[in-house]
Amino acid sequence: MDLNLIPPMLGVVGLVAAFIVYLIVMKRPAGEGKVAEIAEAIHTGAMVFMKREYSIMSAFAAVLAIGLFMAFPSWHTAAAFVTGALSSAIAGYIGMYTATRANVRTTTAAATEGAASALSVAFFGGSIMGLTVAAMGLLGLGSLYFFFGSDPQHAEAIHGFGMGASVVALFSRVGGGIFTKSADVGADLVGKIEAGIPEDDPRNPGVIADNVGDNVGDVAGMGSDIFESYCGSMIACIAIAGTFAVSSVLGERQNLMFLPLALASAGLLCSIAGIFIVKLASASAPATALRFGTFGAAVIFIAAAWFVISALGISSAVWWCVVAGAVGGIGIGLITEYYTGGAPVRQIASDGQTGAATVMISGLAVGMKSVTVPVAIIAAIIFVTSVLLPDGQGVYGVGIAAVGMLATVGITMAIDAYGPVADNAGGIAEMAGMGKEVRDITDGLDEVGNTTAAIGKGFAIGAAGLAALAIIAAYIKTVGTHVPGFMLDISNPKVLMGMFLGGIFPFLVAAITMRAVGDAAFDMIQEIRRQFRDIPGLLEGTAKPDNARCVDIATKAALQRMVLPGALAVLSPIIVGFVMGAHALGGLLAGALIAGVLLALTMANAGGAWDNAKKYVEKGNFGGKGSDVHKATVVGDTVGDPFKDTSGPAMNILINVMAIVSLVIAPLLTH
């Protein structure tokens, strides 16, 4: 059998596995009465938003596809772009659809069977997203590689797949982030601080929109985010290997091109094993079970990678690059967990005793400090791979390290998507007025979900940074095949100018997305205040809020404001590349990469720390709920919401979109 058939075949296997898990989840009781009604409102709101988002995204993608068809002599690049966009969109749709079906089943399991059963349902709900992301990557990219990517002369066409996936990811992440945080900020500021009612209180008109947002931002958006890094790292490795001699000290060129797909195939199987490990360990504490699954899958993958690399006749030095990436990913996740769930969080909560201002100062300090170790880990990975693969081949090692970090995306994405499912389950329990016992179970699952989400964000930033670096290296190699002697020299004024221009974009996109959340939250707050004021009996609990109005406000705000960041990310490399040249574009990518990674880590970790500081106070520390300290930490959490769920994650995709667009147009840059 042709080895090139294995990745797409395993992609099909992954989709079948996801469907089986979906059937298991759907067999669980969904509850009835008020519980079912609330769940249906969340599901309907999420699907309506996604339909409208995809319609705008489709129009944008169609324009780009036509442009690629006209710019390249072959139709392959445009076809690959469409395939990448469809693969990412399908993965996001399936993940969100199933997450909004799993949430209520988690609530029901908590009420009727207990914590272990609820954990299983929530995790299986997230697993469908994880398996689908991995499977669609292998199926889409693997199929393209089988048909025309394995030939170095035509491999450039599959770069379009990464561009399609990245464009969808940017819209999904930014649009979903604006939606979820505008609803969250509005619901918290008016509900918790002004009205003094609990989180997820059914009297609050913004609560349903908030729960819808958890899915469109943290499930569909995060899935697309990881998908484009996952595919981008593989594409970069294929592109770099395509420039090697037919036979090198590392191995045969064809095998080096195929290796990232082979590793991702092994990673999918290891992820499935990790999901079973979590299921077997679900009777223990949720955090312990999820750790067993994550680390277990990583250990199995490292062992499997050795056999894959040996079977392909590739140097063992490449295996050590895989190990560096896998270990580095775990390290970044653990450091992120410390800064968003350890002593720094308790310090922020303590600082709330002197008001909201000190909470803000403390949280920003934590975010800035948290950059140090993850960036040092990324630098260490680059150093290790350059030592292991000298003579200019170290860039291939960086790409393979990124593949090693992302190969078990099935389990890492499953654990990340578990968080929003558990969060929704708690919200449904609160809104339906279930007993304290049920809420205690869902709160426990949600608490673990907050930690896993923070780890997932740190992992996503590290993976995006390595993937973007590998894509930039592929860009340099690709331009070099068309412009002999091409290199990026910092003493070149065009390169230096491009670096400073590139550093602008992460800050500009962060400002645009923060402003978008602020404007949308303003409209949301005004609407919630209006309903509390004008609907008789709403605060007393004798009347129902107009939830649909708040969902509509968040939807319109997200759809109107997601286009500009997307256009900036796609058009800036094209304009700089064709107007200022390949050297300036290379500098642009380098500047955007450094600024983007640093800003992403700062914002994501500061936001996560503020969020968990609030939850630490809500457990009864420093006066508990309703105290002045609680109000101060709620302010911090409110500012942190767009930090960690909108602007911060947008950085990951921004740097990858800019890099992959540059790689696609690289053959056209002849000056």
C-alpha cells in the first residue's frame, strides 16, 4: 500500500471515532422541562451565530480563492485554499454543534449519577472537537499531499491549504471572541456589581448570550486556532524538506516531506488512547484524570515517533527534535497553569483588599512576568534543534518540534473544549434552579475547566509561535529557490524597516478587538439595564427576560467588527511583499512574530489570573461573594475577559495568517 494513503485513511478513522463518541454522548438523557428549554436556547443561539458568521466568511474566502486562481498559473493553489477553508469550517461546526448538545447532558448526569459520570460526558463532548480537528487535518492535508503535494515541483500548491485554514481561524476566533466577551462583560457588570445577583442567574438577560459565547469563542474559535497551527506546522516542514537535496544526511527527501503527516497520524492514534485513559481514570479527581490522559498520550506519542522515524530511515536526531517539541509544549502548559492557578492568583486576590486598581496592577505584572519562561522554552527548542540539525537544516527541526508539540492535538483540544462544556453545564444548573449538590459538582468540573483552558491557551501560543517560525523559514527557503542568494540580513534597511512595521500589527489588532468588545459591551449593558428597569417583576423573578435581544446584540457586534482584523492580516503581507519586496516582507513577519508571541502570553495569562482570582474570592476567601474584595476582582476579571478570550488568542492566528499568506505569495515575489 502507498504510504501516502495512510494519513487520509486515518483521518477517516478519526472522524468515525468522533462519530462513535458523539453517539455515546447523545444516548445520555438530556433532561426535560426548564433544563431542556435553556439548553435549546443556547444551542439555537450558537447555531444562528455560526450560520451568519460562515456566510460572511464564505464571501471573503470566495474573493481570495478567485484572486489565487488568477494569480497562479495552476488551479492547485486555489483548490487547496478552498479545501483548507472547508476543513477548518467543518471541524469548527461539528465541535460546536456537539458541545451545545453535551452541556445539558453533563448537567443531567451531575444531577442523577454524580461527578464521575458528569466528567465523562463533558470530556467526551470536548473529545469530539479534538478528534475532529485532528481528523480533518489529516484527511484534508493528507489528501492534497497524496494527489500532488509529494512532488517537490508542485508541493508549493498545498500552502494554500494553510492559508484557507488560517483565514477561517481568524474569523472564528475574533468573531467568537468579540461575541462571548461582550456578553460576559455586560452580564457581569450589570448582574454581579450593579444588581448584586449571582453569575448565571436566570433573571439576567445577558446570561444566555454569555453561554452561547462560551461555545462560539472557546470551542469553535479555539478549534480553528489549533487547527491552523496543526496544519501550518506540517505544511512548513513539507515546504522546507522540499528544498533539500534528493538524499541528505537526515534521510531521503521524500521521506522527510512525508514525516510530519506520519507523525500526525501516529499522534491521532495516541490521542484516542489518551481519551480512553481519561475515561478509565474518571472515577478519580477530574484534574488527575485529565492529566493522566494528556501526559499519557504525550509519552505514548514520543515512543511511537521513534518507530515512525526509524521505519522511514530518518536520522535519530530528528526524533530528538520531536521530543524537544513535545516536552516544550508540556512545559509551557505547566508554567501557564502556575501563573493562572497558583500563588500569583492568590496574590491578586489579596491585593483586592485595597481596591480594583491594585487588582489591575497586580494582574498586569503577573501577565508580563509570565512571558519569561515560555519564551525561554521556545528559544531553547530553537537552540536544541539547531544543534541537532546543523548546516542550515535546523529550521526543519523547528518545524518538526512544532509538529511534535501539536501531534496529540486530539487529546489537548479535547481537554480544552471540555472547559466550555463544563462551564455551560454549571450555567444550565444555575438557571434551572437545581440543588446545591448539582451545582457543587458542576462548579468542581468548571474549576478544572478553567485550568485546562488556561493551559490550552498557553499551549496554543507556544505552538503558534513555533509553527509561524517554521512557516517563515519555509518562506525564506521558497523565495530563495526563485531569487538565488536570498537571505534576511538585519543590516539590510528593508529588513529592519519591515521588522518595525511588523511589530505594529499585533498591537493594532489587539486595540481593534479590545475596542470592539468595549463597544459591544456598552450596548449590552444598556440593554440589560433597560430590561431590569422596564420589565416589571424581572428582578423579583416573576417575569422572563428577553434573552434573544442580547444574543442579537452580541451577534451583530461580532460580525460587524471581525472583518477589519481579518483584512489587515491577509492584506498587509500582500501589500508589503509586492510594494516593498521580499526582504521587507521577511522583516515584517519577524517583527510580527516576536511582538505577537509576547503580547499573546501577557494578555492570555493576565486574563486567566484575574479570572481565577475572582473565583478564589468566590470560594469564601477575603470576604467571599458580595464583599468589596469580590467586586474589585470582578472588575479585574471583566478587563481580563477580552485579554484572554479575544485579543490574546487573536495574536496566535494573526502571526500565522501573515506567515502563511507570505508563503503562498513567495513564488510571485521576484524582486
